[in-house]
Amino acid sequence: MKIATWNVNSLKVRLPQVLQWLADNPVDVLCLQETKMTDDKFPAAEIVAAGYHVAFTGQKTYNGVAILSRHPIADVVKNNPHFEDEHQRLIAGTVNGVRIICAYIPNGQSLESDKYQYKLRWLGGLHDWLAREMLAHDKLALLGDYNIAPEDRDVHDPVAWEGQVLVSAPERAAFVKMQEMKLVDAFRLFEQPEKLYSWWDYRQMGFRLNRGLRIDHILLSPALAATCSACVIDKIPRKWEQPSDHTPVIATLDLPA
DNA sequence: ATGGCGGCACAATGCCGA
């Protein structure tokens, strides 16, 4: 079973790339973030025609998340039942006995911003809800755009980024807290190439100069981590015409698909 | 020091992302 996550930065613009990527990479589950559309605009028919079930929740202009799955998606939950939030940033569903949680964690903008406080509150709410979900689901995966680079090796220039949003100590502490609840960063289960990131700024030739951050992650519960045989970042879509600034992350689980 | 790119919006510039 292969599960993946991709912040597409507008599904309206990126739908052809999503369909192309799925044709090239027929994963079992693909979590999308930043669909940036209301549910009435969601291209469900095109995705179903590509052989996927889909669950989604969106809003105008910002945010929006979706789960695409080759298998039926059960027990769909939209948003965190224990955190009041007008943003559409979270959707969960169960696929083949695996609890899939797709998250678009807030960016935070800057350490001085109200949005940063919202990000930390949001992470607190996520933690509390995750604890409950983990009790209910042995096999659980949290996939998405975390907007957190967990360690300096996940940052192209740690000195330049020091103290900035995405790398600040409180955000990293929230990531560590998820690891302390036994969620495992699938990417770090394996030897990886150095300086491999999942996001690059559109500006200043960020991708060509590999000025990136690893902020898109797949975290696995212990029962799933034990089955994980690979985790890769696929840089290919970042090279396509009119790309998202993020690129997909894929984990392979040795479970019957 | 700022914005640099890209997407979006009651549309020209401003907000937002990261």
C-alpha cells in the first residue's frame, strides 16, 4: 500500500498535474492540501474517472484538503472536532483499516503575527485530537503540509532561517511532541540523500538553487511504521511547467493493498 | 530594506503563502 501527500497550491490549476502524477504513480492514497476551492467546485467527476474515491472539504481562495483513494473511504471526519476553526485544513478517513489524516497545518506568517499564535493553538488542538484517534486506530498515518521543518538538516540555510517561522523552537517542539506520542517520521526511517526538500520558493530560482525546506511529512503510528519499507520525495512534478511550489512525498507500507 | 513568484479575488492591486 502506497500513501502520499502533495500540497498542490490550487487544485483548479493543478488538476491536470494531479491526474498525470497519479497515472505515473498509482498510489493507493493521495492527500491534497491547498485545493483553494469550495466543495461545489471540486472536480470529483474527473478524479472518480481516474479510478479514485474522494473525500474533500474546502473553502474559497484559501486552504482546502482532500483524500483520494483507490479503495473506499470510511468514517470521514472534516475538521478537528475538538478545535473550533473556520479554516478547512483537516480531513480524516479510514482506508483498508488504516486511519488516514490529511492536514494543512497553518503557516504562521511570522513569529510576531496573530497567525503564528493561531498556528500554535491549532497544533495543540491537533495533538489532543490525535491522541484520541491513536487510541481508536492502531494503524494511523498523518500526512500533509506541516509547515514545520523539524531539524536544521531539513533547511537549505539554517543560519539564514534561524528564528523564522517554520523553524522556530515552539513549532519544532510541537513536532517533537507528536514524535513523543510515538508517531514516526517515515522519511527518517531510511537513509536519504542530503539536502532533499519538499518545498522551494517560486522566487529567486529557489528550486534551481535547491533553496528548499522539508515541511511536508508522513508520520506513522508504530503499527504502520513497522510495515514501512520506503519513503521518498518525488521532485519530478516540481520540474513541470507551472508547478506547485511543493512536491509529493510517498511512503510504501507492506500491507495488502 | 524590500521584494523577488504565483494564485486568487465583486479585478487593480492587496492578501497570502513559506
